[in-house]
Amino acid sequence: MGPGSRFLHRARVRYLAANGGVDAICFLRTTSVSRSRFVYQAISNPPSNRQQHSYGVKSRVAKHTSRINHHSKKDAELQALQRVDELLADALKLLHSPTAPDETSIVESLETCEGLAKYLKGISELPNAPEEVESTPAMNLLFLDEQNEASRTSQSAAILAAAIRSQAVEKLSDAAYEIVVDPKVFISPRILEIYVNIQSLLGRPDTLSRVLSLYANKLVPKPGTAPIEYSTANPASLAAAVPVKIANEALTAAIQSKNLPLCLDIINTSVCATAFRRTKIFKRAVIPLLGFSLAPLAAYTLASQISVYQDTMSPEMATNVAFAGILSYFALTGTIGVVAVTTANDQMDRVTWATGTPLRERWLREEERAMIDRVAGAWGFKETWRRGEEEGPDWAALREFTGLRGMVLDRVALMEGME
């Protein structure tokens, strides 16, 4: 086909597309008659006016939507980076104060970082491409150059947006870490919660184990002193215990990043700490133990009142018999309740206690076992029938860590088909 024939053919195709022949082009075929001659046969099936309008509108909407998505996402990324630079500069001003800043100002600065983290996460979830639009082979042929140009523009915008977002995320993560580790800043439970949430939103949990350690060991600045004076923190005190909710959120972020050493460090610095165990005893065991210690006095008082309502034996004998019965009832039901609580295993999945572990230790370290169980479930196979087939250095390290803690990973007697 010569250049002139190609030009006439393209002109005819454009004319058919512009005058209702879109469907006709779909059936356009070339028939070879001889080596030097081609006959073009078009099977006419012109669409209705409504179909022509629908095709044109959908095509224009698709191209317009694509451009809007690419430009809006790129502009949003640029605005996010600009906002990060501006707002972080204001948030870091408190670090230049000659005195220890109060908790309110620190919380406000971290909440600014948290809002920016949510903003960046929302931008990263914007759609990269428009929805699929119905098209025909003729439309694909006519707009081939435009599609290639749009594809190149989309790739360039995606690369630019990813680079800008990564830069903003790094700045925001470093700024939040700089605020928390500053010697003048006292890490309260509220500050720790906001910081863990920021790093979880940004996907940067690498510093969480260190901040959890600082929560219990960092020097405490004395407010209103210039120069600032510090007091030594007691890592074994009740106030140094990391709340379970914050520890679980930090562990979730570490699991999502697929960082096994970080997961184990978070477990060591949170639920394995002495402060955490003391806090659990104080909050959950003191009241039951106090009630158990007062049970004999309450039983004797109740027995002395019951002895008045009988005349078959002396009041002293009736009091002693009633006291023994009431006290035996309390002791029996209390013992059954303690055994039921400490031996419950319905919540266990892959990690169980080793044989011979004391019941008090099982109850006291249940949160530790539950966290190791979560890590094992995240690193192992999801199919129950494949459990026990895991291999690799990470799995071997997790199995060793579990054994050193007095636990068993994938007890054979509890695996599927081994009952």
C-alpha cells in the first residue's frame, strides 16, 4: 500500500468515526486481492444517535477523569509536603524552650503530626486510575496515541507522587521521634499512645521498641526548673507499665512491617517487664485477695447470726458448725474458680504453656503468651493442615524464643489430625 493509499484509508476511517461509523469500523477488514491491490470492505452497521452520543461522552469522561486523578493526586502530594514542612517547624519549636514543656503543648504538637500522618495515608489511598469505560476496537485504534501518552503521564505522576510521599513520611516520622526522645519531654501514656499511632499510620515502626523502653527508663524532668533538673525513673514502678492496648497496637505495626526482631523486642519491653506484672497484680488480684482474706471474718459474723435461729444445739456449737460450712463453701468455690481461670486454653492457637508451668505464672504471663501467639500466627502458614511445616531462620528463632519462655510452639498433641 503506497503513502497515498494509506492517507486515503486514514481519512476514510476518521470520516466513518465522525459520522456514525464507529461500529462499522469494528467490522472493517482488508481483503487481499493481489500483491499490489487491497480492497477494503466495510460491513455497515451504523449505531443509533443515542449510542453515538454514549460512546463520545464515555470517551471524553474517561480521558477527563484520568487527567483529574493524576493532577489532583500530584497536587495533593505537593501540598502535603509543603504542609509537613510548615507545620513541623511549628511543632518543633517547643524543643527550644529553656524549661520543660508541659504535657498539653507536647500533645498538641504530636496531634499535629498525627493529623499529617492521617492526611498522607489518605492521599496514598487515592485511586491511581479511573474506572473501566466501555470501549470498542475502533476506539482503541483511533485513540492509540492518546492512550500511550496518558499511560506515560500516569507512570510519571505515580513515580513523582511516591517520591514526594516517601520524603514527607520520613520527615514526619523523624520529627515525631525527635519530640519524644528529647530529654525535656516526659513521656506520658497519652503521648506514648499518639506516638505509636503516628508510626503505625506512617508504616515506620522501627523506633517503637526504643520508645517503649524510654517510657520506663527515661529521666523525668522537673517542671518549673531552669536549668532543668531531672529525677531518676523507677522502671519497676506501676507507672512505668506499658498499657496493653498500646503494646498491642505497636505489635500490630511491627507485624505489618514483617520485622520479627522488632516484634520480639516490643514483647520484651512491654508485657515482659516487671512493672507490667506488678500492675496486673495490683489491678486484677488485689481486690480478690482482699476479699479472700476478709472471708473468715464475714463467715464467722454470718454464722453467729444463723445460730440464733435454731434450738437443737448450743449457740456456740451452732456457730462453729455454720462457720465451718460457710468457710468450706467459700474455699471450695474459690479454688475451682482460680483453677478454671488459670487453666483456660480456648484462646490459645499455636502457642501453649509447657508442662509443669505454675498456674500463677500462666495467669500472670498470659498477655505475653498471647502476643507470641499472634506473631506465630502471622509468620506461619494460614492453613491449619500445614502447621508444623514452617522452615527458615525466622521460624527457628521464634521457636527458640518460645521455648526459652516456658512455652511450646505447635504442640503435636493439639495439631489437626493428632488428637
